[in-house]
Amino acid sequence: MINKFIFLLQESLNSLIRTKIPTMVSSLAIAVSLLIISVSYCLYIGFQDLTLEFKDRYNIEVFFTDNLNEKQAILEFNSILLMDQIEEGIFINKAEAANIFKNQFDEDIIEILGENPLPFSAVYTISESNRDYKLIQEVKNEIELLSSVDIALYEKDTIIKFDKLIKNIMVFIFAISFFIILVVIFFVSNTILLVIYSKKEDIQTYKLLGATNLFIKIPYLLEGIIHGIIGAIISLVLLFLLYNLIHYFLSPFLNIKNYDFITIILLNFSLGIFLGFLGSSKALSSYIKD
């Protein structure tokens, strides 16, 4: 069994040596696709972090009715805080509200009016699973149904624009990645087909000697996998150079994120092997029938 595998592996390596240019084209196509997919993954992680930094926008400001005293307002604040859609909250009493007013308008409301008419209020942060403007609107409506609440507000326009921007970018990244994967499968498939056509006589000889289709296919499947491994190595080298260039030129101006490089390495090798295997399988399915 081991001898058979060594023979099949040697066949794959010999084929790679004989078809250097197609092999490099195929491997480079895989490398470019993996590079773009890896950059897309980094952008996706970056946008996730940006969403967390944007956390203070996913807030609902709640103003309680004037007829509540502070103890009643705190009880109502806690009841809203227990809602599943709410992550955390801050209660704002009249004194804190007056300080916020003074900081924003540089005026003391008590000196102006002789009293503090500002209501008790609270700021609630929406839980991560509900950070969508439609879901936030539903939470807002639910809170406003409470008799203790005068009005609930959130930055609807800002959140809608941000959500649409993130969704559009993700759709674009997905579409580009999908298109590139199709192109890569085409390149790998054509490369393997060239190798198969150049070895038609050998394949016929193997069949006459009683070799199974699986035995004939394995060297070409291994060749596709090797294309993927070579492509992954090239992609990781390019990613390393790109990251260091960005870090060197932009780190004085931007906070460059430290990514989980183990995940990126595993992503490149697993996707590279998968694309190489898929491309070679497609070529074999159109030439060698089971």
C-alpha cells in the first residue's frame, strides 16, 4: 500500500516537473485568489471591530414621564434593563441631566429657569444580536409602550447608513471572492486537463493492465492538491510582505490590528488544497468516467 502511494506521488511530482509553466500559472491563480480571500477576511474582522467601536451609536435614549420620583424611575429603568435586547444601561438623574445640559450648551438650566425641569432618563446599549436598525426600531416601539416612558430616541439615520455600508461591502467582497474561486477552478482544471491529454497513452496502458479509475485519478488529484499548497505558500509570503509594508508606512498614522495569523495560515492551506482538489476533480470528471 505504501509502495503504491509512493509511486502515485512520484507520478504527480514528475508531472509537475514536466509541466512547469502551466503548474506555475495554476499555482499563481490559486495564490492570487487566496490573497484576495485573506485580505477580505481581514477586512471582515476589521469591520467587526469597527462595529464594536461604533457601539455607542447602538444606543436608545429613554426619557421617563414627569410624574415619577427618582425611586420609581430607577425601578422602571431596571425593568427595561432586564429586556433580552438590552445589553447594559446607565441611569441619569436630574442632577446628572443638568450637568449634561451645561456641558452641551454652556448654560446652567437652574439659573435660567430657577428649577430643574429635566426628566429622569437612561441610555441603553442594544445587545450585539439586535444591532440592526429594524430590530432597534422594534425595541424602541416596545419601550415607548410603557406608561412610565415619555419618549425613546436613537440615531436612526446614522445606524441605517452604517448598516447599509457594511452590508454592501460584505456583498461586494463575497461576489469578488466567488468569482475568483470560479476562475481558479477553471485554471486548475485546464492545467490538469493538459497533463491528462499529454499522458493519454499512459492512461490507456494503465487501463489495459487492469488499473482502476481511482488508481489513475489519484496522481492528478495529488497534483491539484500540490498546486493548492504551492499557491498557499505564495499567498502567505505575499500577505507577509503586504502586512509589513502597511505596518511600516501606516503604523505612525493608524492603529494596525494584530490578526490571528494561525487562523490565516490554516485558512490559506485549507482553501488552497480544497481549490486544487476541486479543479483537478472537475478535469478528471470530464475525461475519466467512473
